[in-house]
Amino acid sequence: MIAYARGQEQRREGPGEIVSTFAVPPHADERPALASDGLPAVPSPASIHAWPDRMVPRARPRRGWRIFFSVIGLLLLAACALTILILIGINTGRTGFLLGAVLATLPVPLLVAAFRWLDKYEPEPARYLVFAFVWGAAVATLVAITLNTVGTAAFFARPGDSRIGWEAVFLAPPVEEAAKGAVVLILALRRRIDGIVDGIVFAGLCGVGFAFTENILYYGRAFSEGTAEFGTGTGVIVTIFTFILRGIVSPFAHPLFTLPIGIAIGIAVRRRSWWTKIMLPLLGYVIAMALHGLWNGIAVRAAQTAEETQNGLVALGQFGLGYLLIMLPTFVGAVWLAMWLRRREGRVLNRRLPAYAEAGWIAPHEVALLSSLRLRQLGLDLATRLGGKEARRATRAYQEHVVGLGYLRERLARGRRVESDLVRQGEMLGALFALRARAVVPPPPPPALARRPPYGLGPLPPGVPTSGSEPARGVPPPDPGYPG
């Protein structure tokens, strides 16, 4: 289960594979060895026969109750989606619904691509990303429409009440952020979130889905109301103006509001204290409500100014000032945080993968290759040239598997769920043999480039080499005179 440092032996995995140095277990009274990162050394491939039975990789049968609840969940999601489509269609009409759907779809690919870009280092399974988006587009919007309608009728929509319009400030934010943040909490309880990046990605995609459905309603209603009152031309103009405000100026509003919840839950899953696990998500929820309410307050106040002064330019200037002073700096801060977290992901791999290289599971030079997205892409391109699409898929699976091991070791460093993570590490290491046999691994760099770290990464830990003499499977040996 743990590699020790009493003795050494060398073993060749097969023709064309790397030569690895494995640790041999000592006597029971000796202390376990430590890897270069200060954690217990990774078990070596030579000791796989001595692993406990629970660490031997095996196929996990799909239990009947899991399939049953999965089917029930899909049916509920489909029912929510159908219900929300019917409600929007009733409010907008056929033409307004179609026009709103087209306009609402335009910013979605860009926003989804931004969150997928952030998730590049350790990509989450597509089914969970789709689940977060559909939850925002169907479940969260249905809950928000229902509770907002009931709450407005009960507390705000009274004859002569001057608070009419302020339900968007005091009612909508707590309802909508709770509905969106629920999916992040569900995925955290399912142990799909193990850091801030995962929380941001799931919260952002849920916000994108919510904004998509809400925009269909806003665009369609703007068209239908403008057409009914002033004609089709005016309806189109009003719809275009609404699209500029919601689809061009602030398409990131709903994802940005929910990010504090994702960040807070991403931090909470790394903490041991249950008090912290409860208080951090609540704090994120309060911040999300504050941002959402502040933004809605700016819009409501601008609308009231336009109605009181009968001057749209004054209202537009008021709205623009609030946008520049509040929304834009918040968006810039969120972008900076996302870029910083993305760079930190590479540093985590650069710090944790050497332990697997020391044990012999990967070649030493692969630490640099897998810690850099640019070098990973070059490896995929090489696999495509050598073996086509099948080799590319196999190489991508191998890369993601090793990267998953690196982040699992980072979780071990935090000291949470150590026993279950060690079992999971054993299962993943056992599956690594089959993945490596089908993958194409680039050869070590020439000596002239061996000590040059990849862009954006610091030097490797002391004692970890970055080059070697063995070629990868299917790759010719590098030319010693190659200048790089």
C-alpha cells in the first residue's frame, strides 16, 4: 500500500517502454518512505501483488437503485423543462418565443466556452456540466418564477403601493440565488467538487442556463408587448434594445451573481470543521444576494428615473454609471481570479506528479508535459499524427487519468478522507497500466531543453530529472544534435 526505501530494483515494463526504479517494501518495523512532496511515497508497480484486496481495481456493478433514481431525476428535469417552456410560451406568444430563443442562444456558446476553458486542467465529466446547465435553465427558473409570482402577489402588488417594482431588489435575489446555488450544494454532497475551480465552473454554468431561459422570457415579452401597443416595428426595436442591455452589456450577470456561492462551497469542501462548512456557503449566499440585489436596484432606479423625468438619456446615464462603478469592476475581479486559479492548477500538478514519477508510474519528463496545457495539446497532436483519432482519444484519457491522480494527491496533502482517497488512488493506479498501453507519450526533450521549465511553471522539485534516454512507444529516439 505504501512504498518504502529499504532497497531498489529495476524492471522493464515491456519493449519500448520506460525503465522504472521501484521501491521494495522493508520489514514491518521500518518507517515508510516519504516522497519529494513530503507525503508518504506512492506504492510502486512492483508491489501491486501485495496490495489489499480492496485496492485491486475491479469493475463496479451499477446498482439497481442508482439506475432507478437516475431515471427519476431525468424525468423530473424533463418535466421542469416542459413546464417552463409552456409558461414562457403563454407569456410571449409563438413569434416572441422563437425570437427570444434565437437571441438568448447567441451569448451561450461564448459563456460555456469560458467556463470550459477554466476547467481544462481537470475536466469534469460532461454529464455533470450538462446537469448544472439544465438545472439553471429548467429547475431554478421554474422555482424562481413560482416563488417570485407568489411573493409579489402577497407582499408587493397592492393598489397604491409605492414599493411596486422593488420586488426585483428584495424578493428575486434570495429566491433565485437559492435556486441556483442548490445545484452546487448537491454536486458538493455528491463529492464532485473538490476545490474553488469546480465550484466556479458549476455555479457559472448554472447561471448561464438560468440567464438563457430568463432572456427568452424577457426578449419574447418585450416583442409581444411592444407589438401589441405600437406595432411590429416598435416591438422589434424594443427587443433589440433589451438584447443590447441583457445579451451584450451584461450577459455574464447571472453567472457572476452565483460565483460567490461556488467559491464558498469550493473552499468549504477543503475544510475539516463542520462550523466552517456551514458558515462559508451561507456567507457566499449573502454576497450573491447582495450583488444581485444591487444590480437589480440600479436597473429599477433607472426605470423609475425615466418614468419620473420622461428623459431616457438621464436614466441611461444613471444605469451606465452604476454599471461602470459596480458591475464592471466585479466582472474584472472575477476574470482575474479565474486566470489566477487556472495558473495555480498547473503549479499543483507540478508539485504533486513527481511522486508518481519517483515510484515509476510515469516517466520523469511527463511531469512537465502534463503540468502544461500547451504541452498536453502538443502530445495530443503527436498522438493524432502517429495513430489517428483512436490514439488521440486514448492519449487524452491517459492524460486526464494521471492529472486526476495529481489532484487526488493534493487532497491527500490536505488530510481529508485519507482512507477513501488512498483506496481510490490504488484503483486509479491499477487502471493506469491499460491506459498507458494504448496512449502515445512524447519522448524526453533534447538535453539542451531538458532543464528549461514549461511556460508558466516553476522549476521541478530537486532530484526529479526532466529528461531521459528512453523513447515513447511508437516515437523514434530524439536526435542528439537537435537544437530545439
